[in-house]
Amino acid sequence: MISLRGLAGRAGFAPAAPLACAAFALAPVVQGEAIRTSTGLEWTLFQLTAFHALLAATDSPRRSAWLAVAGSALGFAMASKYPAGAAALG
């Protein structure tokens, strides 16, 4: 939720960020995945965090730190589900 809120704020939709978080949390797919033993939500979290960190690296003076966060998040995403490797290559 924190990453989704930060991503909405960075894109210029800060007033809509709480609504985006609520819409994501209340989506039936998310509710279904939350009660199952699955890697779907973890994969989503790590991919979203990596994307947010990559966007933050574009206009931050601490670019190397943000790129390290993005790389770590992509590594965790790849550890949770192999198709995440497509994001690392893309």
C-alpha cells in the first residue's frame, strides 16, 4: 500500500492515492489471494516496489540507492516467481 501510494503521488495523483489503495485492497482477486498460500501478492508487492524505486531513481540525487532498492526488489520478485525475470530483462 505504501508503494502504491508513493507511486500515485509521484505520478501527480496524490489526492487519489488513498482511493487507489482502497480499490486495490478491496479487489476480489486480492482478497482471494490474501487467504491462500500463494506467491501472487508477494510478487505484486516486489514488482510494484521495483517500479516505484526505478521511477524515484530518475529524479533523485541518491540515484544509486534507489537503483539498489529496485534491483533488490526485482531479485525478491524473481525468487518468489520465475516470470518476474521478464521485468528484469525488459
